[in-house]
Amino acid sequence: MDFETDLDDFRALSLLLQHRVLVRGLDLIESTIEACQGAELPSVEAALQLLPMVRSFALALPAHFAAESKSTAALLRDSADAGFSERLEELDRQHPELLASFEVSVERLTVHGGSAQGPEVLPFEELIDDLRAAIATFRRHEAEEDALFVE
């Protein structure tokens, strides 16, 4: 799904389906990273391939997190389990940092895709490492959310 053109459709999905769409987006980003590295593309070309996907993903996160926060508020109101409530609140507090990590990746990919030069430009390999770390952190977050509701 291209979140930039289909953001209204994404917002209309249930949280479970939003999770699935986001995970597929991460899968696509990771497979594109692998393909770019396998083809040994120059960083500018790789950045230009990754940028629309990462930007689209980052644009979808506020809508997803808002839907989760709305759901969390209702769950917290109705929950008698203090441990569940604490874990849910902690996961909710992670949202700004998760969003920021993808927004930073968008900024960095934009710089690389524009062939900007200078000391402020992070080496592309480091940018990719940070993007992979953001993906791994997001996947852990989603897995923790899933586990919380399976228990």
C-alpha cells in the first residue's frame, strides 16, 4: 500500500489490519535494502529507491498511533489488571520515539537522494544501519503489542 495516496484507506482499517500493512511495508523496505546492496547501487540511487517507501511508512505512523492511543484509552478505562495497564501505557509512550526514528531516516534519505555533500551528511552505510535499527525496534514494539493481547 502506498500510504501517501491511500492514507484514508489505511486509517479506515482495523488496528490488526493496520499492523499487517505496516509489517508488509517494513518487509518491502528491508527487501529493497537487500536488493540495493546486492546490486551494489550507488548511495544516491539506493536512497532514491528507499525514500518513497520510508516516507510513506512514516506518514502512516501518526494515524496508526492515534488509533492505538484511542483504543488504549478505552482499554485502560476498562482494565482491572494493573500489569496489563502498565505494559500498555509503556508501549504507548514508545510511539513518539518510533515515529522520530523513521522521520530522521526520511530526512537522511532525502539528503542522500539529492546528492548533498558536506560534513552533516551521514555516511550511507550508517544511515542504513540506523534504518535497520528503527525497523527492528518497530518490529519488537509490534510483537510486544501482539503478545500483550494474546495473553
